[in-house]
Amino acid sequence: MKLDPTGRSIGEGLLKLGIAVLLSLIAWWLVSSRTTGLEQALQPKTPPQQAAPATAHIIPGAVQDFEKALDAMKSTSDLLTNWSITLLGGTIAIAIMAKGAKIRDRSWGLVLLPPTWVFLGASLLDGSDFKRSLTFQLAKGQYTFSTLNLHLFLQMDFFKWSLGALTLLGVWYLFFRFALLEEKTKGADE
């Protein structure tokens, strides 16, 4: 099944692609179950006969404290969004260009990038949901902190998960570098 002189085959490429897709589906399942679990945990636990209409939360403490909290939440979301976009762009560049040291893993480490993209995408999506919810609540003048906190928490959580996946990729890369399992370039000392 070898198609070119370097020994790479379409079969190996399809296997790598299949594993990357499988890892991405597992990552998506983790994102979905985490989101659903936290949303269900925030649902009111009142019996059906005593259900009251949902009201906005009263602002606790002084107005200045409330404004500081909103500013801090917004800046945290902005920071996570910026880092997620940076990491997403950087990992896409790694996948497309594949520059740097040529380790002899036959690009198996790259299968860790798609699940990282799922986590980064989920973080960006929850950051967008946070901004949308905050904007709506500010315009309406009624605040539901549980919604804001949920989106911000999920944004931070999925960003941390993407860092975990990138850490695995870094460990993979360093193993091959430290074990000196690199392709020799022309003119390199043998």
C-alpha cells in the first residue's frame, strides 16, 4: 500500500485522521456532558406546585462592588478569549506548516491538535455566550449572576482543558527531542 518512496501510506494517514476525529468526538462529548451537568445543577429544585416565576437577583452589597465584579468578570473573559484565539491560530499554524525540529514520530503527535481545537472552540463559544448574556442583562437592568458565572466558569474550564491537551503534545514532542529521535538534516554532524 506504499505510494511514495518515503514509506508513508494513505492507510497510515487515514488511521491518524480517524484517531484525531475520535479524540475530537470524545472531547466534544466531554464538553457537552460538562455543560449539561452544570446547567442542570443550576436549575431550581422547587416542587412543581410551589414554582414561582424566576426573578432577577438582587445586587448584593454596594453598587461599586457590583460594578467591580462585573468589570473583573468582563476582563477575565476578554483575557481568556484573546488567549484562546492566539492558541487556536498558533496550533493551526503548527498543523499547516509543521516547521521546527523534525522528530521521528511520523506526525502522530498532531492527532492531539483537533481535540485541543474542540476545547478552544468551546471556550470561545462560552466567552461569546457570556458577552451576549452580560450585554442583554446590562440593557435590561436585571442580573442573573448564575447565568453569567456559568458561562465564565465554562469558558475558564474549557480553556484549562485545552492547556492540558497542549501539555500532552508538549510532553510528546519533548520525549522525542530528549531521546534524540530526530531526523538528521543534510550537513548535520552524524
